[in-house]
Amino acid sequence: MEAESPGIAFPYDRPRPGQLEAARLISEAISEGRVVALRAPTGFGKTATIIKGLLDSGAKRVIYVVRTRNEIQPVIRELRRFGLRDYTFLYSARRMCPLLEEENLGVDDFWNTCRLLRLRGECAYYSSLSEVNEDDVRRVVSSKDSPRGIVKDLAHMGVCPFFALKLLVSSAHIVVATYPYLFREDIFETVFEPFTLSDFVIVVDEAHSLLNLQSLFEARLSVRDIELAITEIENYNLPLELAEKLEELREIAANAKASEKLTRLSIDDIREVLEEPSIWRDAAEEVRLEKTRERLEEGAPVSLSVALTRVAVFADAAWRKSVGAYLSRNNNTVLKILPLEPCDIVGNVINNARAAILASGTLPERDAIRTLMCIEKELVYLDVEELYGPIFPQETLAVMVTAELTSRYSMRSTRMYRLYAEYIAEAYHATKRSVLAVYPSYEMLRSIHSFLSAMLGDKLISENRGTSIEDVAERVRREKHVVIEAVAGGKLTEGIELRDNRGQSLVSVVFVAGVPYPLPDDYVEDQVETIAEKIGEQKAKTMFFEVNAAMRILQAVGRARRSSEDTALVVLGDYRFLRRGIRRHISELTRRYRVVNSIEEYRALVKEVAQALDL
């Protein structure tokens, strides 16, 4: 085993194969200002490996970003194991705020209202910051692992949790934060000024998410928002020309073709109607000032939410580079501005940082990362399993492919949905721990759920857009044996830890109910076309469909394989997994697999595997 670097103690007695070696390579790359792409499966211990590499490199300032608030805690836990105290963390200030937490404000409404209240001296939590210093805050931050617990403790001290944590940014060795603090230029500048990106080594956890552009940036404006904004213009005596422009925007939405999929709109038409974004920002500020006055001085029960803020944000987004405009008609009609390629959002950040680490268990290949993210720095690609061998013993995993199931659109039917439900129910009945059923879309989830609920009753946990990760994790830990219905690429397949007190997974089966290709619509078509200009049409389609689907599958499988002691069954529920195209991108699953051709054959095999692996 490789010796540790002097002075930087690794906090585990028995490092896994490759951890110290990878840390050394990371340290060298950081010292030379390179970009490291670290592909390491869940269970390798990549967080500890990265921290070891950062400390060995002597990096003075680090921003370590994660996708969700829940993913901050494991990083803090590892920092504490290394004995570090000079760190802080940041997530949504709106979620931290003890004053406005009941207002249900959007992000931009929240910040504008927060600024107003601070300027007027109406926020006691902010005013009380003058009574504490950095050491007071650092003692609270270093007292426990839980970000939410720390935020509650700061609020109980009577200080604003967000600004208290921000106090530590200038002196912190490592700042752990959610993605917007790094990838939203306006937020980065506000929080980290006077520092620039060149002052920081950046770490991006779950970096495969950088290719899921909609998760990084999206501006939404519903028809209801437009109607509320028109009412604000009328009620607060703003120029009627603004209302006329919004009527034009509503007309654009009304004339678009009806579809549940994203439908392309003309971005030029949107820009022409909305014109200069500052017009809408000024209008929103006038309404906000008046609403705040009515609320604070007259005691009127006025909502502080301002629809014109959402118009202003939408207008700002419409003038970004490489974006498209789209319409969605689900429960309501929503206009969206969405990015078409990651270079503008991601490439600028990576190239301007002092050095960067992109870490994930499912990173695409080197050339795809470099091309799609427009990385100009030297790129070091570390595939842990390729360099140091498999992390998990092969005998702890069983894989099946079901030949009579498919989520292919032309073959979806009531019979197929019922058959999927029967397969999932058989996995549940044969095992003692939970089953994670992963669907390509919410539509598939709903269609299969109606049959599965009749078979399993209250033993189902079904993801929806409002699902709380915390609630799901708590229920799984309490009940132990349930079926979790999740959507590929969603919060329950990537952002959740389902482990018992010993650190072992509470999920024994991952059932992939169909190949999770992106839903084909105008937005997908535009993204493929944009990417094709760089890498060619065939590579773009492979990247966007097969590689994206593979990353979603492997992330879901990672929920069941959290340590080398975990055993798991993966069921690939679609005959298309027998095709070379998708199979070659999940080769770690398909080195050894068994094909089942009927529910009867499957029932017998699941029981056999469950007994052999003690599932």
C-alpha cells in the first residue's frame, strides 16, 4: 500500500485499493493547475480521496459543490474526520431564512424582499450579526455534521443563518455549497467577492449532472404569472404599454401547438416582445416597494410575491447565449427558457478556476467531457476501476435482463404496464429489503403504479415533484421493506442515501423499468443539433441518448451498492438491454447477466438469487 504524504493523515486505518494512489494523482494535477475527471463508483470513498488530494496539494481556497442540500452533510462529515475546522457551507438562503420561511417566495422574490428588509432595518436576525464574530459562528459550524441542525442552532442564536455562514467564506479553507453558488455568475460574485474563480480550486461532485442542462439553469413563466403581472401593472399604475407587451406574450403561448412535450417557440419573437430586461426589473421593484410598505406600515395582508419579478427573470434568461424558448402544457401552460449546451454555463467556470476536479461514478469518456464542456485546460482522466480493479466483488451482484418487457413507445399498453407491475411485485415478495423501481418518466410511473398499488397496497413510496428526500429516507429506514417508485435521473435515484446504522444499503433490488432515454421533444432535438455541430450527428445522438441513459441507470444502481459488503440484484426490464448499443455503456453491469423470457422463469430465478445473496 502506498505511503501517505507527510503531515496529512488519512482518517481510515484501511484505505481501499486506489484511494491513496488517486489522491496523489489529484494532488499533482491540482498543483499543476489541471482538470481532473475522477470516475469512481459509489462505495470507493471518493470524498475522502478528494479531500486527501486537496490537502496534499496545499490548495488554500476550495469550493466544493454538490447537487442538493442533502449531499452537503457527507462532505462535512469527511472534513471533520480529517480534523478540519476552517470550513463553511451554503445552500438555499430561502430555506435557511427564519423570517420569510412561511412566505413561499420564489428565489428572486426572496432575495429582493430580503434586501429591502435589510435596508429598512426590519430583519432582527440580520441586525444581530453585529453581535457575533467569526469564531462564534465557527464553533457552531464545527459542532455537528448536519447542515440543517447547524442552521437551526444559528437561528436560535438570533442571527441570520445564511449571512452568518457567509461570514466565514473569506477565511474558509473549504466552502461546501450547492451548484448555484458556482454556476450562477451573479450569485458567485455576490458571495465570494473580492475573490475570483482563479483564486479557487473547484470540486464538482456528481459532475455527470453538468450534462443535464435543465438542472443547471431554467427560467419559467406560466400563463398565470403573466396574468398576475398584468394585474400588478394595473393595480400599481405602471405604464399600460407593459401590459400590452405581456398580452402579446400570452398570445404567443396561446397560438403554440398543444402538447405535453416541450414545444419550440421563437426565441427572437420572445426577445422582440420583452425587449430590454431592465424595464421589467424596474417595474418589479416598484411593485415590491409598495407591497412592502403596505405590509409593514399599514399591516395589510399582502403577499410579498411579485409576478413581475418572474417576468424580469424570464426576460434576462431570454437574452443569454445559446438558449431556446419552449412551451409546456401539463397541468398549466408554462413558457421556458432553457440552455442548449453546457459551454456557456460550465466551461467558463472550469477554465477560469485555478484547478478543477470533476467527480462522479458515471462520467462519460474523456473526449466527450472535454468537447461538451469546452475544457481548455489539460485534462487528467482517472477511472478508478480501470486503474485499480473492481471496487465491489463481482459475486455480490446479480444482473438479469427480461426479454418480454419494454418501455418502447409503440409497445406500451395496459397489458405491458400490468406485466411490469407483476415483475416488480415478484422482486418485492422474494426479498427482505427494499426494491427501487426506476421508470423512464412520470407517465410510466403513474401507469404502472395503478397496477402495482393493487398488488402491494401501502408498501409503495411513489416519487412526485414535491417528494421530500428526507421523508422517503426516514420511512425506508423505519419500514425496511417497501417498493420505492422513482424516475430515472430524479432525486430518489441520485440524491438520496438509504443506509442502515452499519452503513449498509437498505435497497436490495434495483428494477430498471425500461430504458431511460430522454423524452423526445423539440428541446431534445435542439440540444442534439447544437451538440452535433461539435462532434457530429451520430456521436451526438449516442451521447445524448445512450450515454445519458447509462448514467441514469448506474446512478440508480448506486443506491443499492453503498459498500463492499452490500449484495444486490439489478433487473434490466427491457429487451433493448440485449442490444450492443446501450449494453456497452453499462459494461460493469453486463459482464455477467442472465436473460429471462417469462414471468414464470423470472419468479423462480429471483427466489434463487435472493436466497444465494441473502437479499
